[in-house]
Amino acid sequence: MRRGLATKCALPLAGSLLAVGLGSPAWAQKTLDFYVQPTLKDVTASASVVSKNDRELAKIGKGFVEAYKLTSQVVSCKEPNRVRFQGKQGLFTIRYITNGTRKLTEVPTLRIRKVDDISKEPAKGDTIADMGIVTASWADRVESRWLRTEKQEGKTLQVFEFWYKEDPRYRHTLTLDPATRLIVDHVAHHRNTNKPGFKKRFVYAEPKQYNGVWVPTKVSIYNPENKLAATMAYEGIKVNTGLQDSLFNF
């Protein structure tokens, strides 16, 4: 079933079904559509490494140690399904742009320019969900089902499983906060379902509102041993500034 197991009801439910904090029916929180932020058109942020452990990062996979060495990092997202990431490694500028089903990897100084078709493995691209945010265009790309309700630090959270339609073997678990409608925990499992544990885990924290939209300002990544590998902070966040399409064209 696409995006959740909740049944649409024609009549209002009793007051006992009202969700805590938002006054929304409890069943509404059990479909991914509830967490979409419809007013979000674009977002830009600078990203800086707060802490990192190269040994723990290396356990996640090839390239993670190098990725967290980048400085002057800027991430920009624009609906629908466009993400631009740019950072520096010494004198070199490294750029990744995901636009729909294509992804560009570029290092202009070294004349490196590679375009990949990610239509069959969408998870290889960058998405706005990587920032802890759910939008309609992203939700439309995935299948999901509600798993359970959890209590964490006094908050009532909802847990979902999701997968891309084109790559159903690669499963993810999301924990979302109905109060902010943000992702607070994202676990990416192994594509091989017989392999125990998970591939990597992201934890989003310290949400703030910008132009009426909630955005996490800190994200931590954990390795398959569930050990903290690195923490990033988002700063200079700007929402709905009207980013030009040309930033994402290639």
C-alpha cells in the first residue's frame, strides 16, 4: 500500500483520537502525507563538521572519511527533487547535483565531470529528506507503511518503513515527530535483507523555524555498530528565497 496504512474517514473521530499537540486525528499521523511541509519551495544552508571520528566513519563505507574532510560546504534543495551540494578539499571544489533521476559529480579544477543515471537506484542521489524534511515530491517517490508509535524523551513519535518504488529491496526506517513534522531518526538498512544490523543511521536534532518551516540544525551519523561517527551543524539557513533553476541544471 502506498504511503501508509491509515484509512480515510468521512466523519470526524471522537475526541479521544485527537493527537497530542497538533489536535490532528491520530490516524492522520500514521500516513507519511501528514509530515509533508507544503509551503517549502527551497532551502539553503551552510554545513560544518562539529565532530568526527575517521575510524568510525570508515566502518560505514568507502568515501565517508573523505566526505567529512570537506570545508565550505553548502547544500541547496529546490522542489521538486533537486539538490545541490558543494564543498572544498584544499584548492579543489567538489560539486554534486541531483536533479530527478540524474546525478552529477564534478571537480572543475581536475576536469572531472560524471553524470549517472540513478533511476533504478534513487537512494544514490541526494534528497531533501537527507536534511530531515519531508516534501510532497519526495513522498510521492516512495512506498511506505506505518510500523508503530514510540515514546522518546517525553515525545510521542511515529515510526515508518519506506522504500523507493524502483528499488524495493533497499529498506529504510524513519522516526518522525508530529509536533514539527520532521524526521528525527533515519536508519538505512542493508540491501541484502539477510545481513543483520543496518548500514548507517542519521539522527536529526535542534529544530528551528525559518519562514514558517521547521528545519533541523544538527545531524549526526552513526555507523553499523551504532557508534557516533560524525556530527554536522546547519547554519545560515534560508527558506523560500526563490533559488534559480540554473543552480541545478547540468
